[in-house]
Amino acid sequence: MRTYIIADNQDITREGLMAVLKSEHLRNRIEIVFSRNELQSRLRIYPESIVILDYRLFDFISVNQMLNMKMGAKESSWILFSDELEEHFLRQVLLIDPSISVVMKNNPLQNIVDAISSATYGETYLCDIAESVLNDNPPPKKELGNLTASEKNILREIALGKTTKEIAFEKHLSFHTVNTHRRNIFRKLAVNNVHEATKYALQAGLLDLMEYYI
């Protein structure tokens, strides 16, 4: 018996989803969760669950955290169900895990039913918006020609989430040397913070999305 886990902190959505599941005779077992810790706990108990998640209203700290939980529950099926999802977010998620279904809350009811039914039978459903994101041409690749080999290496470590102190220790460099590289990288790429530098590194192909999210 499949279990449906509704991970959505919007009251009206939860009630609506339960009504849809009941009307489609899919009401096997329904679990309501209000936090990622509760979701993780339910997935341990019901590893083959169908998770219906509003990422924007849930307490995941990052996309990384959500994808890691999904990867740790390999037998589960996930549906992203939100009012709006950014194109960059959708592209990242679907390139890393194409088994995730996507449907929007403002889609016709039949689309929502189709998404749930598809996940129930182990298939993937993508709404028109998600399909168009995947079919769009990817953003142009960034260039790193102005960076030295050492700076590219440091940028890669920064994009992997390492601190200046950690990079210095692992590369057997002084803190001052790494910090100087960091300032030069930010200046040459015209970025102001780690988030922008990481985005630039990803778009330049300095590391791939799967490596970034591990």
C-alpha cells in the first residue's frame, strides 16, 4: 500500500490534496508533515511514499538538502507542487534528478490529478512550465580566461563550500595567500559574494551540478 506524504504548510492546499486523493480512490494512507525532520522520519517508516512538497513553503535550508533527502529515499516518488518555482531552480533539480515530477498549484485540476497518478505508478509528470525549462537552451557558458590556474583552483574550492581557512589548510597555503586569490577572483569576475562566485563557477563548467549537490 502506497503512502502519500503531504509536505505543505498551507492549510487549504492540504485539504484540497486530501480531497483529490479521496476522489481518485488513491487514499491508501495519508501522512501530513510540517517540517523536514518530520518528512525524514516518515520516509524511514514508509520508504516507498509519494511525497507532495511545496518547497517554497517548507523549511529546507537549501536545494542541496532537499535533493540529498530525496536521494536517500530512493524508492520514494516526489512531486514539487508550488505556486511558483524559479527557472534556475527547476533546471538544477530536473537535471540532477529527472524522476521528480512538477505541477503548479494554478494548473487545471486534471493536471494535478495526472501528476499524482503518474507518481503513484512510478512515472514522472512535468507541467508545461517544467517542460519548457528543460527544452530551453541553457544559459551561455561563462568564461574564466582572466583567471590564473591557481585562481581557478581556488574558485572551485570556494564553490564547493570551503572556507578560506579550509582551503589554506588543504592546499598547504597561507591564509593570506588564499585570501589574496579570493579578492582577485571576485574582482576579475565582477562578483560581490560567495553565492555569485559559485553561480559563476557552475555556469563556467568548473564543477558540475551533481558534484555541487553531493
